[in-house]
Amino acid sequence: MGQWGDAILFAVIVATVFRTFTFEAFTIPTPSMEKSLLVGDYLFVSKLSYGPRMPMTPITFPFTHHTMPLTTSTPCFVELVQPALSAPAGLRAIPQRGDAVVFNFPGRRYGGGQLPEPELLPTGATTAARNIHDPTFKMLNMVDGQVRQVDTGGILVRPLDKKENYIKRCVAVAGDTLEVRHGLVFINGQQQDLPGMAQYGYEFILKDRFNERMLKEQYDISPDDLSPGENGGVSIPLTETNAAKLKTFNNVDPCTRQDHPKGYASPYHKWPYFPNHPDYDWSEDNFGPLWIPKKGATIALNLRNLPLYERAIQVYEHNDLRVEGGRILINGKEATGYTFQQDYFWLMGDNRHRSQDARFWGFVPHDHVVGKAVLIWFTKDPYTGIRWKRLFTLVGRK
């Protein structure tokens, strides 16, 4: 019996070390990366691609993320021991534009103490009720076109490595200037190619309803993709190819692609856009320009651009930041500039109008980066079963 116990313990230790530092299996439960990565895809994520990151909570129940099995809120980790956040910075590579990056969700002004559902689940895990949030936030919401503060009540905090896992496409890296014009991404003034299977939201005004079975069988459009449109029609996320085909249907009159102008506000949008400040009127489709912070770079800091960078300075880089009498104080000293201590990235979903991404909650710091999606080792459509042609396919850069 003792030998069996030793063998099991050894296997658990080896598997845990492998999972922590090399590769980890995840499942995708949400459609924010469709049609590039699909609901039901099982991925291997390489933690070697960007270099090792030491666990912040090494005392953890094996093969769990943040809650114990069969529970919804019992922590599976102990915070008594918290080593350095990562390996030396020189050993960590940075994500490149086009990478499908897995990261710990930074958390950005979600109300009621509730985080959004995770976009990646460790294989075998299930979603659970969450009341975890960052206490440095004031909840801001859009009410009658105005940004209002909302009381969120009691709030708890998880360590960085226990925050929800997200996956998005890296569209801008540290030092880039990003802008979104009519849904198209521009980096440093140059228009970027759209990922090949990316989707936009289209609204169809119909004479007669769509045949959902036909949409699934012929165009791989799931019934879950159909939702009420803002103008009384049906809203569907579609690739450009599928949108062109559906526009020709006899029951369609007309079809338009979403393109919200700056200043747009609607009951359909629960959260305002980054930086969640009334001085910035950006929308999903018309956003920026915005400079992405770079390690070692210094910016002139003023009350106009402070909303863009205050979270990075205060939360991600652990400074005391206050505004008193029109002066910006960092760690008690007046500041007219700031030098960033780490790189940041701008991550967006390929499903451009069904993705809560950086346009809503801002930058992803380097120390939040987990790894790179590299392989689809299994995949199963919720409606039609196993997608045989996608098995053991590589996750390409776009």
C-alpha cells in the first residue's frame, strides 16, 4: 500500500509540475474567438512559448484552478506562501501580433461583485458562481448615456494566477498605437488584415424567420448565435463569406453590419468602453487612438490622459496614485510623467461583436500572460458532435 501511495504522490507531483510550467489543457466554453477557435475546442496551451512564470499560490489542491471540486466558492489554494510573480523578466518572451494568447483576466469594473464567465476552463472543470473582484475599482455603468458610479457591496480578491483564464488575439504590442476605425484595426497608422475566420455582427430585417436547422447544417451557424437585433431584426455574428451568402436570401430585407459611431450608448451594452470615463466617447467599432505602454518608456502625465493609464500605474505596478487640487500624486510626490515597469498588450476577440475584450477593460500586463494556444487535440460541437477534421490541428497565427 505504501508503494502505491508513493507512486501516486510522485505521479501527481510530476503532472502538477508539467501542467504548471509546460503545457496545460483547456476547454473553450464561449464564442468570443469564433470562427477561429470554437465552442467545444479542447486546446493545449504552451506555457513555454513566453517563458516560465512561477506560481503565486504554490500550495494548491492538485488539478484545480481556484475552487475545490464539487463546490462553487471554496478556495482550493492557500495564500500563506506567495513567491515572486515570475521568472526574471529577461527569461520571458513577449506575445507577438497574431498570437492566440491565454492570460489571467485583469478584471475591469464589473458590477455586483461578479466576474464574467471564464473563456477557458481547465479540462474537467466547471463554471462556478463568482463573487471575486478587485477592490480598487469603482463600478461604473452607463445610465441614460451618462457614466454613473454603482455600489458593488462586499468584494473578495483572488491572487493573480487564480483569476479567470481568458483567450484573445494579440492585435497590438507594447509601444504600438492602436486605433479601430469602422471595425478595422489600425496599428501605427497601418490597417491590419482581419483574421481569416473572424466574424462581425450583422443585423437582418426579415420577412420570414430563418430556418435554424438549415443555418446549422449548411453554414455552421448555431441557434445560440441568433439574438434580437437593435432595430427589431435578428443579429448574427458571421464571417464575411457567410454574410454575403445570407444577404441573398429571399426573406432578407435588408442586412447591415454593425458599425457604432463614437459616442454610441445603448441598453444592449451593460458596460461603457475603456477607459470608462466620460471624457472618452469610444465605441467597439470606432476606438482610439491609444498608445500601448512599453517597459522603460516614459509618458507625460496629465489629467487628460490619466484615465487611460491610471489602472496600469496604480493596480498593475502597485503605486499609490491620487489627484489632489488638480495635481497628480504618485507615492505622495507630484508627477508630471511616468515610466512604465512592464510591457502591456492589446487583446481582442476574433468574434468582434460578441467579445468582451480590451475595448471594454483595457490593457493586459505582461505578468498576466499565461501562454500561447498551440494545438486543438479534441473538439466537439454542442449540436452535431465531434468535429473530426479539426482534431490535432495547430492553432495558427493570424
